[in-house]
Amino acid sequence: MLVTIITIVYNGEKYIEDTIRSVGAQTYPNIEYIIVDGGSTDSTPDIIGKYRDTVTTLIMEKDEGISDAFNKGLRLAKGEIIGIINADDWYEPDTVEKVVAAMPDHDIVYGRLRLWKDDRPDFVCEGDHNYLVSEMTINHPTVFARKEVYDRWGGFDKKYKCAMDYDLVLRFWINGCRFRYIPAILANMRWGGLSDNRWMLGCRETLSIKNKYLPHRRWRNRLYFYKHILAISAPRILQQFGLHFVTRFYRTNFSRVKKVYQ
């Protein structure tokens, strides 16, 4: 079974090599790797050029944003299964092998995500698609979906700048796609990405997405919007006062997306 991996990048010279190496190091042999470069002006193209044996297809042209770049990769994908890993994230060596083994009788497979801070492991997020009606409770760098799911239900909506992954997976979920969770770390992510830096926009987009697909829950969506803001802003305030342990206690014991600290 052919598996397609897609990476989008723009001026990602700092970490793109780690991403490419993680794809090239997969224990599963049959992988198509597509990189969509939005016109990098740093050394990213040179770094990619070093891995011609790993990178199957390279697109280098300006795009209309993250969602547009993702969709370019999806249109070229030939694999029966598609995974997306960003240019500052990386896979575990046996990720694709685990996904292929878990995919029969399912449409979407996802797993645990390890978060890194200052080059050290911070915590591990465990996903649960049963709570998607409330928020993004699965870890998008770990998500693999059958190509036929994209063909039937569409790709990324270009109007979203931060929460395009939530729009995608919630659309899949409400249309009856079959999800499977793998209790293993599939991908790694560094703190400081787009969604981390523009979290308020992400909250607003999340509310808009829920109102679009779940209009009968509009009042509950609005209440959860305020809870979402509090859940993100409170840890930032606590950290300023040296009370980060309170955040860790809550996330470990009460969060729907469980955080297991290293």
C-alpha cells in the first residue's frame, strides 16, 4: 500500500532537515513524499535538494496560505493513505508502519503527539475524537487519512488561517468517517508554531467552525468559546507568577486531551 506524506514549508531552513530525515528513516518502505515550498528565500531549497532520494515531488511556487499549500499536495497525492507533517515537526521511525497496520476497516488513524520546548520533551498529548464537537482533540501531525476521504469530503478550507485542521477533521467526523486511535507517539512538535502564537484567532475560528457544522449547539459553542480562551490564557498568567505546576496538575488530571509530562 502506497502512503503519501506531505510537508509544506516557507523559509524553514532551521528544522526542515529534521522533518525530511524522519520521513526517510521510516521502517515502512513504500512512501511517496511531496514537499510544497511557498517560495522560500533562505537555504530551504538547498537543504531539500540534498534529499532527492527521499523527496518524490517538489513544488516551488507562491501559494495563498497554509490551506492552499496543503491542497496542492493533496491534489498530487497518489497514495491510498495520506499523512501531513509540517516543516518543524517530525515522525517517530515506525510511525507509518504502525498506521498501515491499524488502518484496515478505518478511515482515519491518529495517535499521541510529543511536545518539545527548548529542545527538551515537555509533555505528550493523547487524543480522543469523541470530543471533537467541543474542540480539536486529536493531534493533526499524527493524523493519517485514506485518500478516498479527501476525495469525497474535500480538503482544507482556505478561509481559515489557524484552525483549518479542526475544520477538516470535524467535517470528516460528522460525515461518519471511522476513526482509530493508536496509543503510541507518532509525531513530535516544537512549541511556538502558528497556532501557539495566534491562539485568539484560532479560538474565533474554532467557534465559527462549530457553528457551521453544529448550528443546533450555538449557545453551547459560545460558552465553550469563553472556556477555551480561559484554558489558554490562564496557564500563561500562572507561568508569569511561577505557578506552572498548577497547569501541569490540571492538564494531567482533568484535560480532555490528556497531557503526560516527561
